[in-house]
Amino acid sequence: MPSKRPLDVSAVDSQVFNLKRRIAETEAQLSRLKANLARLEIEQTLSSTASDSDTNETLDSLRSPNHFPTSFYANEAAGFGFPDDWQTEALAALSAAEQAGKAQKDGGPWPLRSEEYRRYGRQLIMPEVGLQGQLKLKKAKVLLVGCGGLGCPAALYLAGAGVGTLGLCDGDVVEIGNLHRQIAHTAQNIGMKKVESVRKSVEELNPLVHVEEHRESLQAHSVLEMFEQYDVVLDCTDNPASRYLISDTCVLLGKPLVSASALRSEGQLMVLNNPPRSPGDPSGAPCYRCVFPRPPPPESILTCGEGGILGPVVGVMGVLQALEAIKIITSGSVEATSSQFGLVKDDNAFSITDGQSSAIPPSLLLFSAYGSSPFRSIRLRSRKQNCAACSSEATITRGSLASGSLDYVQFCGALNPINVLAPRERLSAREYARLREQHLSREGMSPGPPTHILMDVREKVQFELCSLSRSLNVPFSELIALKPAAVKETMALTNETAPSMNGGPAPEWLQQLIALPSEETIHVVCRLGNDSQVAVRKLKDLGLVAASRKVVDVKGGLQAWREEIDPGFPEY
């Protein structure tokens, strides 16, 4: 007699559970369908008899059933003589739908909605997140300052992870030049406010996320009020003044700060003020001022518009910002009590409690897209003892910040256009265009040594994109690096000797400059009219310009040429 196979109780239990779950989901869906059918049939009857604006307003309200309980539908159904059996079934469906809606609003029997279990399931099953981590994400409020190359990917990944509230702060609008790297914007949104464009992308990705729009640039007098609403702040800006303002505010309010930047093919990332502690507490993490006590000289700051940026590079840094924010929220690594910072938190608000990650030393993460080792980490020191923001000697207070007495633009240096030349050393684009036309017509565009000299000091890669005819490319970086002694050595060589510098061949452009006729004016141009002024000064300091020669720059550079002379000149 064959032996019976032992019954797998766990497998049977699993099958029973799955069947019950599927039956419950099917019954719930059937109930929703019946409720929708009942509403539509009532509305259909009301529509056929509607004759005035009051009835039309009733119909509009009726389509928002959350505002009208089942009793309203019962009265309307009875008033229009619906059959008793239909009323019984339809109103039962409506009542079930109403109760289900209330249960879902109140959280129901499960901590998350059914949609949330399905949406976040892949991260819910990770031990680093789990149910408690997801609930923390749902309650968390994260502020993104800047909706550009960093803010776009950060916003989308935070929304995808289920952060309950996203704050978006940016006063700029979408331009076509943003689209290659700012992936939350689309061509259809050109001219739209960036915060609105990102909000649309977030809502399309995850309608469960609440988005708060701050459609203005960051201002010192209102930053405290804005930041107080949020739990974690992401600095997605691109200028030093904003970075210091954001960091100072986070220190004063006890907010963890995730800061990143990117330029060309490189980026950097720091998690600051984590754990947040009141100023003077040595157990707190460093702030931005601890790492960079003084801002860089204004003339040394290179923006993406001037230096360039590779889209995926800024995308990598923005994604890493989102990742660090999620880690902060789900791990519970920071304790920011209301008594410590004078804040009153809602009982239902997100809270960060002390955890193990407070022992992780702060670090600066460096990324290089073309480096042999793309990622490097540099350990940061603890809080600076005399830091103006987070030390016991701090001079930055809530009062000084709110009053506007702290001028961050002045602290970082004015970002106005460079103006280092005398008026006689400069020409407008229109003045240069007239002189250029006269010279070229006199030359007849014939071959031979030019009598009109235009020196374009943009880097070679930009010069190859577009240039004015008969211009000589002298890369700004090479010109600035040139030493007077090397120039004298090259100029002293005889014609029989190949010009050289320190044993190597002299650049071709240097040989051409030395050979230029001394009676002709040298016109210097760049992209925006800043580098060209510095280049004029450098030419004179190097001794490449005789006392009798005139050297001038073109105001506003090739941008002014495009705006005033040739609208077809490429813009990049």
C-alpha cells in the first residue's frame, strides 16, 4: 500500500492566504464598480431633468463624492422614483465605498495603502528600509533648493522613494540650454517656472507625493521661515553665496544638509550638519563654513555656462544627494529636539532619533567621470573651533539672518562683470564691426599677412564651435600661464633658429603674435567680455605689445556681437 505524502501545512496556509487576499481585492473592486455605476445612474437621471444653474452646481458637487454621504444619494434616488430593489443594491454599494474610503483615509487595517505596498515593494523588502523606514519617508518633508541639474534627478528619485512632502525652491524658468542635463524639464515646458515644471514631473511619477512650490530665489530675510517647514535640506544651487546662506540656516534650525556641486566632468558631495547640534556642541557635524571658511575669489569661479558640464555628471551627483537624504531619513541618524532649537513639531511630523550613523565620520566624496578611479573619499575634520556659524564663538544668529544684516553676496564678492580696462582700451561690438568692415574691404579679402588683427582668447574647443573669420586663436589658459622670461627668450631667437620655450617648441600663436606688424591695433575678443580684458593686461605685462601698439578688447565679447550685429552667430 503506497505511503501518503506528508501534508505541507505552510504551503497550504500560503495558498489559503493568497486566495483570501485575491477574493478580498476582487470584492473591493466589485464594490467600487457598483458604487461608480450607482453614482453615474443617479447623475444621468439628474442631468435629464436639470434646467437651472442650481441643479448644475449640484451635479458638479455630486462628482466629488467625498463631500456627500450616502444619505444624500438615498434622498436623490427616492425623489426620482428609483425601484426599491435597485436602491437597496446601489446604496449598499455606495455605503461600502464610503466606508472603504474612510478606512483608507484613516490608514485602514494596514500601515500603508494597497497602492503603496505595490509601488514601494522593491524597497520595502530591503532591511535598510522596511516598513518603519517607509513610514518615515512618508512623513518626511524634504526641501530642494534649486531645480536645475542637481535638483531634477534628486526630486524624481525622492518622489519615487515615497517622500511625503517635497519642497521646491527656484526663481528661474526653463530654457532650451537646460534640457541636456536637467532631466525633469521637457521641451514643452520651456519658459515655465522650473518649480512648476519639476512639480508636474513629480506628480506624473508619483501622485502620492505632496509638492510645495517656492517660486522665488533664496532670500536671507525669509529663509528661516521656509526651512522650518522641512526636515532635511538639499543644496542644489550653483553659487557660493547661496551655499553659505543655506548652511548657516540649517545650523540655526538643526537641519541635516546634503550639499553637492558639479562642473565639467567632476563633482563633489558632502553631508553636513549631520548629526545636527546647537552651535558650540562639539558632537555636531561640521557645516559648510567649517570646510570652506572663506569663499573663493570671484574671478576664479567658473560656472557651467563658462566651463561646461556633462549631463550625466551632474545627474550622478543629484542621484547621490537623493540617496543620502533617504539614508538620513530611514536610518534615524539624527536627533533634533524641539527644545534644542526652539522648534515646535507636530505630533504627526517626521522625527529623527539618535542612531548608529552618528559615529560615521563626515567626508567629502569626489567624482571624476574620466578619472582612473571615478570615486574618492576625503575624511573631513570635525567642527571648526572658531566657526562663525556652528562654534561656541558663532556670530551668525537667527536675528542677524532674519534682519538681512548678513550680506552673503558681499561676503563672497560681487559677481559683476570685470571692468579693469580704461574706456580708451575698449570698443563696443558696433564700433568694432565698423572698423572690421573697413579693414576687410581694404584688404579685399586677399591672401597674405593681415592688416586687421582679431585675437580670440576662448579655449580651442570653443573656438572650433564658431568664430569670426580671420581671427587668431590664443587660448586664455595658455596665455595666462605664459611667463615673461619665456617670451623674452622666444623673441631673442634669430630667424635661423626655431623658436622654443624651455627646450620645447614655442606655441604657434606666440610666434604669430611676435611676428605681427607693430603699427596695427590688436583687437581681443572672448565669449562674454571678461577674459578679453584680462588678456589685454597680460599682453602688456608680457612685453608682447610695443609702446606704440594699441590693444583693445570688444565689450561683451561674442555674445554682444550676436545680439547687436549677427543674430545668426551660434549661441551655446
